[in-house]
Amino acid sequence: MERRTRVRFAPSPTGPLHMGGVRTALYNYLYAKQKGGDFIIRIEDTDSHRFVPGAEQYIIEALNWCGIIPDEGVDENGKVVETASAKHPHAPYRQSQRRPIYRQYAEQLVAAGWAYYAFDSAEELDARRAAAEAAKETFMYNAASRGGLRNSLTLSEEEVKRLFPQARVVRMDMDTTQGKDAHAEILEAFRRGEANVLVGTQMIAKGLDFPNVTLVGAVAADTTLNLPDYRSAERTFQLLTQAAGRAGRADSPGRVIIQTYTPDAYALRCAVKQDYTAFYRQEAEYRRRSLYPPFTMIVRLLYSASDDQAAAQAALEAQNELNRRLKEASLQRQ
């Protein structure tokens, strides 16, 4: 049976509806009507700190004035629907009122191993964001950054002690290496045998030589595979081969255990076999077909200024000029 098209518009009640919002709503509305489907309103009101009283009603009235009438989510009186009915089967249509629904599905994902709990405080995230801004970088809470934060993908020092009560455990991550010479002190303690289990983030995967280490475990090893970067497979392969190289560096044989949700990924299969040639062949073919480096060039132009608008305007002008020149070059080749 063919499924009916459903298109959602989710405005935030933080002020009047601006032209960009009207454009998005109109596009979604026309697409729904073209497909014989439904245009749905759901109010995105989870940012309570920026909530503006009356903005929700203003947005609905503005859409009505534009002739954009929702099929679902708003009743005949122009009010957001809170109780399910035949016409509005998926109520409530405010995000803040749907939290119990989202929690139910989130808990199912956690139970299935497809999601994790994060325990980072607002203060910790603000500190990370401030550090990124000081370095003129953009902080993003994603697979790359969460390894250094506290969440259930990071096996805690306390959890290791509970599972292995006889073990002597030290931890090495951003929290434990803030002080002067902290890195060296932790590694030397591990080297002297004061601890026989070292728990840490990616920083313990590279360049360490401990002859007595015979077992290495990589938790959620495919995390970096999900990064939106054409080099994600290469970096995953590098990280795992480097981590595996920490075990069995002396006379005793080593063992490596890799936890993954995608055991068939070629980056993981080749890392397990330490097969550099096979990885290169598959990765090179993928990049050749996808026109990624080294078979092409990717250029990044970064604009910065004390005035955000000035930087945005300069970037826009550069974009328009590049598009013009590329179009001219294409016409000349024809």
C-alpha cells in the first residue's frame, strides 16, 4: 500500500515568523499539496529560555494570512492541538509535551545498544565550547568529541574496578591530564606496574610502548566511521591498527578485542587482519568513484571577522564569483 505524503513544519516560538521561515513553510505546503498529502505544524518550543509569549499564535496567524493552512496540528480556532483525535492522530503538537513519547523510544534504543546516555553538565559543555572558540574552532557534540566527554560509551574507571576488583586501574583522558606533567605521571605509574589496567580515550592508542601489555580492548570501535568526513574509514583503520599495536610488543603474545556494531565494515575487517594493502585498494576505489582526494582536490575557504555579517557577506561574494567563473569555464569547454 502506498504511504501518504506527510510534510512537517516546526517553527520555534522565539519571535515573529521571518521570511526564511515563510519560504520553508510555503515550500513544504506546496510539496504536500502536489503529492496529495498533508501539511503538519509542530511547535518546536524546547528552547524555553528564548520563548516569547504570544509568538506561537502570531506564527499561526501569519501562516493563515499567507494562505498556508495546516491539515494537522492546529484546530479550527487556530490553537495548537494537545489531544489526539481522528483528524489530529499524533497529538500533542508541541515538542515540549512530547518528551514522554521520545523518552520511550530513546530507552528502547539504549536497551538495543543503538544509543547511549550522556552525563555532561552544562558547565562542562560551555567550557569545551569556550575552548574551541578560543582556538577559533567550532565545537560540535558528535562522534569525534564525545570520546573525551563523559558518556556510557566511555568505560569508567569505577566500572572497570567493579568488574575486575583485583585490578589496579588508572585513567587517562582530558579530565585527568589537566595538570602539569599529568600525562607523564600517569604513563610512568603504569610503566612501573603501579597499575595494570589503563582506561582512556583515543590519546592512549598511539605511540605508547609498554612491553608488559598483552591485551587491548577498543570499545565502540566504529564510532569514528559515522563521522561526516570522507576520511572516516581511513582514520578508523589507523586508530585500530595503532591501538592493536600496543599489545604483545615484547616476548608475550598479544590479544586485541574490538567491540563494533558493524563487523562487516571493510575498515574494521582490514584492521583486524592488519591488511594494509586490502584496505588501500578498497579505500582508493571508493575515493576514485566518489571523486575524493587524492583523485581530485577539495578546497576550503574560511572567512572570519570581528563582524559576523561582514564575514558572511565576503563569503557570499566569493561564492558568487566562483560560481560565475566555473560557469564560464564550463561554457568555454563546450
